[in-house]
Amino acid sequence: MSDVVDDPNMKSPDGPGEVLEPLRRAIGERYLTYALSTIMHRALPDARDGLKPVHRRILYAMRELRLSSTGGFRKSAKISGDVMGNYHPHGDAAIYDAMARLAQDFNVRYPLVDGQGNFGNIDGDNPAASRYTEARLTIVAEAMLDGLNEDAVDFRDNYDGTLTEPVVLPAEFPNLLANGSSGIAVGMATNIPPHNIAELIDACLHLIKTPDARDDTLLQYVPGPDFPTGGVIVEPAENIAQAYRTGRGSFRLRCKWEVEDLGRGTWQIVVTEIPYQVQKSKLIEKLAELIQTKKIPILGDIRDESADDVRVIIEPKSKNVDPEVLMSTLYRNSELEVRFSLNMNVLIDGLTPKVCSMKEVLRAFLDHRQDVLIRRSRHRLGKIDHRLEVLAGFITAFLNLDRVIDIIRYDNDPKAALMFEDWSTPHQATIRRATSEADYVSPLLGVTVAGLRLVIDEDAPAPWQGADESSRTVPQRYEGRENGLSDVQAEAILNMRLRSLRRLEELELLREQSELMAERANLEDLLDDPRLQWAKIAEQLKETKKKFGKDYPGGARRTLLAEAAEVEEVPLEAMIEREPITVICSQMGWIRAMTGHIDAERELKFRDGDGPRFLIHAETTDKLLVFGSNGRFYTISAANLPGGRGLGEPLRLMVDLPNDAEIIDLFVHVPGRRLLVASSAGDGFIVPETDVLAQTRAGKQVLNVGGDVRARICKPVNGDAVAVVGDNRKVLVFMADELPEMGRGKGVRLQKYKDGGMSDATTFTLAEGLSWRDPAGRTRTESDLAEWMGKRAASGRMAPRGFPRDNRFT
């Protein structure tokens, strides 16, 4: 069967005409087709107009619905329905979401859709349903569409071949950079920030003037992105230059804030602009969480006073806090500072995906504008030629008005008669009385108008064969006899209204013909000379800049550029007020902190079935270490513990301590101290206490345990000897220097057991003897330990008389 599958030309036995092919080839070809479709027709924008197909189809469909910026609104459901039915056969929800985003001024720098109704907000709320909202085009979108009626771009059939749609929009400005874009394709993605139109046009004008300009030179005109939500870019200039030069990079974007004086030395911070694409509601939630968890002790309160504008109030814990220090801390712990990635991956000419520099993107736009200008000029040239042909027929009719009227009145086929009549010499001229001595001379027709009297120059050529002062000939497109009228001219004469035969119509025709000939000459010069083309493009760009520049609502730059102020790093411990507390942890793991150092004999309240286990005197600046039976150490800030008014919170919610792991010990961290850690199997080692500090909730694995073995011992090293007791009540004493000092591992054998495991271990000073509490609560000390002294990993001897039955030293 494998031979059949490997032969793609082999006919399948399942049916005639079916061909088997290798699975790898079949999947590869189909996935490649899908990938190309995603890249070209969905995810990546076109470098020429900066739009994806869905956005382009939305704008074109709205234009077909005549939703101009000065006209009325239409229901969004109607718009998305037309887009889906005519051009984009996908879900209407996806189409409406794309259209709604084009109307959100906090997402799009220059909105292309003017929305009426709820189109979402900066808090992250979704737009209302399409049946409740209305929309129309903005003046910016009309600038993107200008020229579609003048053959500016190619059109292609829609998905079912019943209509046509533009391949790309003419785009009067570089929309790709002006509004930005983002998308995820197959194996590639794009993320382009928005920029300021006026700055982009200045860069384009410089590129027209200096085509080989360096990438860094363009930064003089486009210093960085211009986000619709404002903010402050604090990325170094060299990083910005590198990003625009390579098409990849990132920008550090911060909120914009100011200090508001409240009098008597108090103040508050007012955030007026938040970073781009940050949802304000989630930002407030994150800041409130920082207060609740006491992660930033100098942060007092947060509230949202926003209306149409952004106004987020941040209150410090104390008026002595430095605002710069507070904001620097918030930058590191919240989305008041974000990093916006740049990946300028776009379609060049609508076909080839490429990561481009800013210069390459602007060059693609300018080349597109040149192509649009040439196509529109040729289209206008064709319109002028058609109009000149019609004007020549009109002028002939006015020179032979009586004959034309006779033909129309009495001829059975006036059109054919007009086309095959010889108009080389006038049949009759209508003489009118002169009302002025001023003469009008037309070199095109060879006729002179003295006042309102028409005088015919018999030696002049026929109107459609004349030449102007530049010796440019009128295009010869006439289809009748050599001196007859063309089909177009005859049809125009027959369709002419009687009111057009008024007294001054002849002069208007001559004037229009002269103006059109001059315009035609200019268009021919434009099409022949690239320098004139670029001059025209520059003129158009200047007009666009004037339209959407600083005088346009919202046209001025919103995002500031600044250097990140160097704020001295202040550790969180230094921000916490040092106060005495008592840490209480119950048997079930509920922990709390009471103000002050309370007496250990004081009666405390616990939940039903629960009781006290740990009671530790500490300070708010201390760090607490939790050692679990899984061999992990967890670090908790004493300042973040819940207050003592309630019954506390589960310790397992503060750290990721598994449910099957027990709390072996809880104590205050003492820098420089060493710890003895050991497992129930009798393996252990000494670890520096600084090495067990954890930076995350997940803790830090120190003692490796597995199977039924659990971590059991964690004791500070105090002295030069180690005493170990097993479940079999055998005690072994050896010198502490026999244990290795490690950062992590299983450790070495402390005591050997035939059955059972380790019960307890401690460290002490050999010269002072080994102490323990007897069943009566009295402290007993054994000074002569020779009987129990041995080497590490020995079995040991039975415990001394009076040793506790629970096999514990303390």
C-alpha cells in the first residue's frame, strides 16, 4: 500500500478520476494555501493604503451607500450586512468589530468612521449591538477614497463575481503609519504604532526632495509614534532610530501625570493620560490590588474621577513621600508604563510580506501616489478629449445653426445626416448687431467675434482640425465623412437643449475649448516629465497637511517625548514604617499580624476546631520564611500580612503551598544565619539563610524530597555539634563540620536507620552539653555525651534516661 501512496499518479481504487498523493504533500500544499490567504487577505496591511481587506471593504461599502461626512447616518447593521453580502463573506460580528474599532478615537489616531451611539470606551467596555448604533464616513476616510471615480486604482471582482471592489485605495496620506495596524498571520505578525500625519507628510516631502535620504534623517521629521491616548515616550533616541531603521523594536510609553497641591503640605497625583491600549478599568483594579496586598506601602489610595477626559487620582500614604519615587515604583508594578512593540511587517504592492523600515514604507506610499497621479491624469485626459470632440461639434452647429435646424426638422434620419454632411464651409452665418467694440479672437477656430457679431474667416481650417498657439492638434476621433461630424458629436447636438441656443453660448464654447486645450497641454507635460509629477504630488501632500495638520481637531501631536528621569532605586523595606507586630499562625494555616508584641500567654480567638501553632514577635520591615514539607522555602513580607482584627487569611493563598504539603516551620529571616534542613529519611545539609529567600509566590526548592520522604527539620545552626534522634529513640551526636554547606540538594546521611526514620535534630555547643525538656517541663542537660558521640551516618545509642517520649529535643 505504501508504494501506491507514494505514487501520486496512481489511480485510486475507490473511484474513477481520484488520485492518491503523499500525505506530506497534500497537507503541505493545503496549509500553504491557507497561510498565503491569511497573510495576504486577512492579517497584514497593504503598505500603500495601510488597510486590511476588511477595513478597505467597509470604507468602500459605506461610500457606495453615500454615507459622506456631511450626510446622514445609517444603521451599523445595514453597513455590516452590505459588507458581508457584497464583499466580505465572513461573520457580521467580525465585520462590525472591525468597523467599530475604526470609530474609536482612543484606538485609532485618525478615525475613519464617525460613530453615533455606544462604540465602546477606554475602560474596555464593548460597543453596543449593531442594531443600536449608526455610522458614516469621516473627512479622513473621504481623503482615503478620493479618486476612485477617476480610475486611480485597479478594481477586481468580488467573491461571487457580481460586483467589483478596489484592490487598494488611493489614500491621500500614509495611513499605514498614521493609524498603525496590528495582526497575527501564519508564522508572522505585525504591530505598527500610530503617528502624526503632519510629521509623516514632512518626511514624505523630504523624501521627494532627497530620494536617497538616510533613515536617521527622517527622525528629524518623525521623532516617534503619536498615540491617540497621548502619554510620554521615554525610549532613548538611539533605540527609536534603530527601530525605525530595521522595522523592529519597542517604545517605553508612560502615563502623563502632574502633582496637584491640596494645601498644608498635602498633595495628590493626577494621571491625565494613560498608555495606549491600556484599559482604564483594569488599570484601576491593578492599582487597587497593590494597595490591598500592601505591595507598595507608600501608596495610600486610588480613585477614578474620569468623565469625558481621564482623571485618575493617586494618593500617597504620607505627604513625606517623594512623588517621583512613588511613580517610579508604580511604573514597575502596573501598566502606568508599558512597552509597545514595533514590527513593521507589511505587504509590498499587496503581494510580498516584508519587514520594512520607515523609509521603505514611505517610499511605497509615494510610489503609490505617483501611480495614482498618472492614472488620474490619463483618465482626465480622456475626459478632456471627449469634451473637446463634443465642443467641436457644438461650435460647428453654432456656425451652421440654420442648416442644423433644417436637418433636425425635416430629415428622416437627422443623426446620419449630421454625420455625413459636409461642414467644411459654413452654409449660413447668423449676423447679430454689435453691442461692444471689443473683439474676441480664437486662434483655434480662426474666427473673430467683434462684440457679439460673429465674423467667419473663410481661409481658416475647420474647427476640429484647428491648432492652438502651441501647435497641438485636437485628437482626430471623428467617424463620419472627412468633413462630417462624429457619432459622439451628432448625438450631443441632438441631445442639446433649446435653451443652450442663447445669445452668448458661442463665446462660452470658445472659452471652454481654449481652457480645456490649455489643461490638456499641462497634462501631457505632466505625464512626460517625472519632475512635474513629483512637484504635483508634493503640492497635493501640502494640501493634505493643511487639511489634517495642527488646525484639524486633534491634529496636533499628543504624545510627548522625554528622557526617563533617573530615580534612585528605593527598596520596599525602606518605604515601610517600622512597627512591632506579633505574627500568629494557627494549626490550620490561618495567619495574621497584631499590632505590638503581645504576651504569649494571652488568649486568642481562632476558628472552631483550630488553635495556635506559631506566635512570633517581629517588625513590619521583617521577612518571614515558611518551610514546607515539600522542601520549599516561601518568603512573605510582614507588612503584607492581614491585620489582627479578624481571624486572618489562609497562608496558602499568599504563597503557592500545595494542599498536600504541611508547614514545618515559620520564622523571621535573619541575614547571615545558617539553617540545618533534613528529611524524614535522615538526609540533610546546612544552607545559608540568605540563599533560601524566594522572589515569587512559588517559593524556592532547597531540600529535594521524593516518594514518601518529606522534609521534617529546619533549625538555626547554633553551636559546633549536631544531635539527631530517630523514631527508634536512638540518639547520635557528631560535629557540625561533618555536614556540607549547600544551596540545594538531597544532602548527606545524618543517621542510619534499619526501620523508621528521623524524628528530630538540633544543633548545640558541645562544651555546654545537650539540653532537652523532660515530660515534667523541666530543662535537663547532659554534659557527658561520649556514649552518643560518633561519626555522621552512624546508628547511635538509645536516648538518655528522662528523654521525652515524643522524641523531640524541644
